[in-house]
Amino acid sequence: MKLPDENKLEKLKKRRQRIAFIILGTIGYSIVAILISILTFIIVKGISVISWDFLTSMPEEGMTKGGIFPAILGSFYLVTGSIIVAFPIGIMAAIYMNEYVKHGTAKKIIKQMTNNLAGVPSIVFGLFGMALFVNKLGFGDSIIAGSFTLGLLILPIIIRTTEEALKSVDDTFRQASIGLGASKWQTTKNVVLPIAFPKIITGMILSIGRVSGETAPILFTVAAYFLPRLPHSIFDQAMALPYHLYVLATSGTNISESRPMAYGTALVLVVIVLFTNLLANALRKYFSNKVKM
Amino acid sequence: MIKLETINANVYYGASHALKNISMQLESNTVTALIGPSGCGKSTYLRLFNRMNDLIENIRIEGEILIDGKNIYQKGTNVDSLRKSTGMIFQKPNPFPKSIFENVAYGLRVNGINDAAFIQERVETSIQQVALWDEVKDKLKKSAFELSGGQQQRLCIARALAIQPSIILMDEPTSALDPISTSKIEELMYELKAKYTIVIVTHNMQQAARVSDKTAFFYLGELIEYSQTKELFTNPKIEKTQNYITGRFG
Amino acid sequence: MQSSSKKFSERFIEGLLLISSSITSLTVVLIVLFLFKEGLGLFSHSAIEEGNVIAVNKNNQVSVLSGEQLKNIFDQKIVNWKELGGSNDSIILFRLEDISNYYSDEQIGENFEHLPECISKLNDSISGIISFFPDKYWTKDFKGKKIEFDPITMKEVFAGKEWFPTAHPAAQLGIAPLLLGTLWVSLGAILLALPLGLASAVYLSEIANKKVRSILKPLIELLAGIPSVVYGFFGLVVIVPLIQQLFNLPVGETGLAGSIILGIMALPTIITISEDAMNTTPRAMKEASLALGASKWQTIYKIVIPYSISGITAAAILGIGRAIGETMAVLMVTGNAAIIPHSLLEPVRTIPATIAAELGEAPAGGLHYKALFALGCILFVITLIINLIVEFISSRKKYQNS
């Protein structure tokens, strides 16, 4: 057997590697470029529409003029509502799973079910929310029905991020506290939760971004195509940003004239996501620096 | 005969000076042990000879590192074929997620050899060299993960031998193994040195005393003492060395 | 005293925590319950539009019809009773609005008070008649025979080629076009996103230097958070017109537009998950490969990718799962025609888009409503299976590592 010529072979390997890396790099950068250009497109098209008036006034003339205030307010209500629903439950569930039961079938089942819930498509949440909250419990199309639906949707996310936060707390803290005679709950409340708090908060902020963009779950539980007034109570319908964008883009009274409104609404949604991400990142950095000191 | 040599070798990781002015000559067909407390630079020194340090970002290497009198850090050096001429064994056995056979054949295949009969023969002799053949000959197609830790490490040595290097670099090769597997590998080293130049990093001084012909003691990036193993362990010239080998060290 | 009260409050809190942690399980159970209760209710319904009757001449031998047969009769695809096992007699269609062809306004009466009688007479006198009318006009002494309908069958739903839930007189609930539409669009998306995403992940994980990676990775993660309705909007204003011009189509809202948008949306997920998987490749394993003289590229495709293949598979399957369940973006760009697609350049309609588009118009509790819940059940089951597969793959991986 004649061994391959060393130099020729190495040249071949080098060339193949160079070609492969060029292709991979090109794909990598173009993907990032495409994603960035989508973002840029929305920002560039939307920025000229955004003004104080746009953010604070009612839609006018068949949603081709005016602002998107009711949609912003509606989304605000929904975000607040869903967080009120999901947060206490999510954190308590994570505490139970991480601090109280370390092993066992019960934990396995709960974990499995939480994963299953996380995988349910958002439109199915919409169907479920309509069947349970709107029809069965008689809330009707309302902020409360939408908040519950969205709350259940983000519950698995909150549980997961809280669990991760709790896991990152070193066991020696718990042992030290228990060693001083503190009960499990005292340890959790006074030692574990304060240490895990920054990460929990980060999870909450990220879920705000998620909730404010969800459309399918609110289609049949809360969202109004157009409401010429602000909602009166939590049992009232409301407009919401993502659904408003959908309406403006596909089924407004005059789609071409409401296009600028749509660009503006899309930008507001993008800004919310950008802002929550940046805030979460900044907090993460801030707290990790603090811990180092 | 001098196989490996460094002249004023300096390595910097960013701002930290990891190896300071190391000049040393390693002879062929010997086992040279590099000892010293962790972080002393012995692994970094070992990795100079197959340019494995190149993978680290922010690293700067100065001085001359010679194999057979040729500076391997010279421009135009073919790193892949340099690495082919040096086999490396790692701390933990690290077989690839492939069959036993394919693990050993890997080095041949990536170096452009496709002749099945040749590969078959080379794999067989390599596994025999590490005295693993009887244990695995019936399950060559099985995953390498099915072997025990000691077997895996011998497989990794066979994998390195298959491409017929002239130098074998061992980075604490028995630190993850039980005593029986360790002694098997040490025996193997004794047999292999007839054909290869072996450099071994170890934190285990008894091992260095057992297997090596020459020993180098590193401390905080400096080469403190380098001499015949017997000499170094029985009659160290420098106090630091003495403190280390007698265990009086912080 | 103090210790017992402490014990009680501890117990109380533990109970509270236990309840909270069972909420997700409860929700899953409730979703299954509500979805399947409504969805399976579909199969106790008959296909005929509620509140209506189909009647024939009393001598007609045919007494049971399926929804599809009824539709074909009224579409005049079936024109003779012998095709349905009856006597050789051509079928004469009668809808309520046809009454004026037979009777004058006076005969019917000012307040339609004679209408039942007129319909009854018609059914009695015309041997080949089949009439469709509201059941309030069905009287006890009706001189004709009421046609019975079997409840909707699984076969009709799963094998049916037409989705037209508001059709008169019989709703067509074949989900084949929706199922195929969903699969086509999702597969197209994954075929697009998987190679590109994988290539980017390889680049990020193995080739790019730390600095580049530390900029690009958070950026890609950020893009995973952009709402689907924004992606849909972008698709609508940019990709749809582009496709229309590029392929010279009558409309740009096509399966392809859906695939592209879903593909773009799936990219961040695929990149992040497969990059994470590649990062778990032990450094020593890569070094061992390089030490044997393999080039970096050989190490990537011979060691890193095989090692992380289960993570990559999980990313791909998860990507498909997300694509199948995605609603808004697809709804906005695929054109939503409920026909069996022949190519990706035709409008298609997916299951989630159907639910989103039609639920608002379907009266609660009705046939259409139940059919949409049945679609929800199918979607739920598909995504559940996909999630279980992903979990199975990643748990096997953990086992292999330990």
C-alpha cells in the first residue's frame, strides 16, 4: 500500500476546509443578515409613524388615522393580568419541585405535564380559553378570560426559569440555614429566594415580551376588532397590540391606507420585545457584578 | 539522540506568563516525565510539541520548539501532519462516539487512507500493541463506550499508534484509572519506548519514578530541575525539588 | 405551643405549594377534557345542516344517505336514484327557494301558512324529488319520507377531500386538505431552516471566535422573541409580493410564503438548540481528533456533528413541532384555500390557521364549532407526540453521557 503523498493530501485537506468554512460562514452571516434586515425593515418603516399622538390617541377613520392607544392599554392589562395569574403559581410550583420534592414519581409527573403544557400550540390555548373561561365560566370575551388564558400559556416558562434560578443557589446556603435550626420554608423564604431573586425577575421580564406578542390565544377570549372606547372593567373586551396588527394588516376597512398604522404597531411590538430583552440582559449583568463584589 | 528540544520557550495566556524561558532537550526512545504542582505549566509545555496550544485564544508563543532539529512553529509548517507524527493521550479516556474499529481507523481515514485491507491490518496491529486485541477482537463493531475505563484508555493509545507517530505525548494518562489499569498502561509505556519517544505529564511522583528515564520538575512556569529520574528522586540538586518530591509543599 | 403553630404554617405552605405545582397538570387535563368533549361531539352529529330536513317521495327505496352523497346530489354529480341503489328515476332537487316554480304566492299564503302543505304535496306527487327545507315545515301528516343520516364518521373526516363546513345542505368536513397543507408548509419550512440553521450553528459553535459569538448569539436569541404576528406582517408586505413577481403568480399568498416565514421563525430555535448540543462535545474529544492529524473541518463533520446528532435531531423535530402549531404568521401569508395542494406555489390552509380564521364565525356548540375543536384535538395530539419524541431523544442522550 502506498501512502498518500503527504503534501498533496494536506493541501487537499486545507482546501476542503477552506471551502467548507467559507460556505458555513457565508450561510451563518447571511442568516444573521436576514434576521437583522427584518428587524431593520420594521424599524425603518415604523419609525416615521411613531409619535406621541400615535401612542396616546384612539384609532380614527376606520383605523387609517389616529393612534393605537386602546391596543397599548389592552396589551398592558393583559400582560399585568397574566403575570398576576402566572407568577405566584409558577414560583410556588417551582419552589415545590426544587425545594420540597427532589425525586419521586410525583415530581416526574408534574415535570412531564409542565413540559407537555409548554408544547401546546398557542391556538389550542385559544380554543381551551374560549371553552373554559369564555363559555363555561361565563366570563365572555373579557380581559379576565384573556389574562387567564395567557397566564396558563406562560406558566411553564415561569416554572422553568424559576426552577433554574433555584437550582443555581448553592446547596451550602440551604445546609447552613437548616443547620441553624431554620425550617424548610424559612430557609426557602429567607435564604434561597433572595439569592435566586435576580434570575427569577429576569425570567419574568422575558415572559412579558412573550405575552405581549401572543395573538392566537386572545383571538377568541378577549380581543376586539375595534372598540371605540376604553375597557370599563376586567369583564370587558379589549383591543390588543398583536391582534390590532393582524387586523390592520389583513382585514381593516382600507388595508392600503392603514398600512402606516400597521408599521407603527409592528414597531411598538418589536420595541417591547427589544426592551424586555435588553432589560433582562442588563439586570443579569448588574446582579452578577453585585454578587462578585 | 535529541528528538525534541525547546530553546527559550515562552508562553503567555493574555497577560499571564505561563512558561518562562524553558530550554530543554528530550532524547529519543526514552520516557521523559514532567512533574510539578497543578498550574505549573507542565501540560502547556507538553502541548507545545503538537501545537495543541494553538487552539487557545489570546495565546502567544515565543522561542524555538524543535522536533528533529526543525522549528515546528516556523511559518509554513503543516500543523496537521505535525500532529500526525505525534500521538497524544489525554487525562480521561476520550474515545469517539464510534465503534472500536472505527476509533482506531479514524486517524488513517482522516489522513486520506481508504485501502480497506491496509486499514484492517493497521487497526489489528495497533490494538495488539496495546495488548487489547484478545479483549475486543470479537466486538470490534461495538461502540467504544462499552469498554471499561482502562480498556478505553488503551484503545486511545492504539488509536494514536495507528498513524505511526514517532512521539507520544501523554497528559496524565492514568489519572482517571484504577490501579490495575494504571499498571497495564505503565507496562505498555515500557514496551513502547523501544520505538517511540514518550513524554508524560503526571501528578503522581511514584509513577514518574517507575516509568521515566528522565524527569523534569516545573514550578510556576519555570523549569526548576531536569535530570536522570534516579538522580532527581534520590539526590535533587535544588531545594524546591526536594521539597516537592518529599511532599513538603504548599 | 410555638413549635406546633410553626408546624401548622409549614404544612399549610407546603399544601399551597403542592396545589400550585399541580396547576399545570390540571390545565393539561382540562385542555384534554374540553377539547375532546367538544371535538368528539362531532361524531354524534349528522352532516346535515342543523334545523333542516331532507325528504323524498314515500315510494323511494333510498332511506339513508351519507353527507357526501347528499352533497353530490345537490352538486348534481349524482343525478339518478339508481346510483344510490334506488329505482331508475332521475333526481329532482328541491330547495325552499324553488317553491315559487311550483306555487304562486297566493297558494303559499301571505304568512307562508300553506307552505308545509305545498312542500308535502310536492313530495307526494314527484317521484324523483329530494327536498331540503327547515324542519319547522315538517308536519305530522307530511306525505313523504324523511331521509335518515348516519352520524359523521372518522373516515369521512380523515379521508374526506373537502373542507367546507358551512356548505348547504351538508357540511363537508374532510380534513385531508388541512392536514396536507399543514404538513407541506411545515416540511417546506424545516427543509429550508434545518440546513441553514445547522450551518449557522456549526459556524457559531466551532468556527467563529469568541467575540463574534458573544455578539451573534444573543442577537439570534432575541429574534426568537419577535412575535409571530410581526413575522407574518413582514411576510405579507415583503415575501408575498416577492413570490408573486418571482414566479409570476396570480397571488403571492402561497404555501411557499408560509414555508419561508416559518423557516425564518424556526431558525433561531434550530440554531440555539443545535449550537448548545455541539457545545457539549467534550473538548478532549475534539483535541484527540486534531492530535491525530484531522483538520478542523474533518473534526467537525466526523466528530462534533455525530456526537451532537441527538441534540440536532431534537432541534429539527422541535422546529417541525413549532411550525405545525404556528398560527398567525401562516394565517397571514398562505392564502388559506382549503384545497389539497399540488405544489407549494398554490394557496394552502393549515389546521391552526383554519381554527383561527373560522372559530369567530362558528356558533358555539354547533357542528362547525365542534369540527374546529376536533381540529384542535388533532393539533394537540400531533404536538404532544412530537414533544414526547424530543424528550425521549434528549433523555437517551443524558443516559449515554452518564
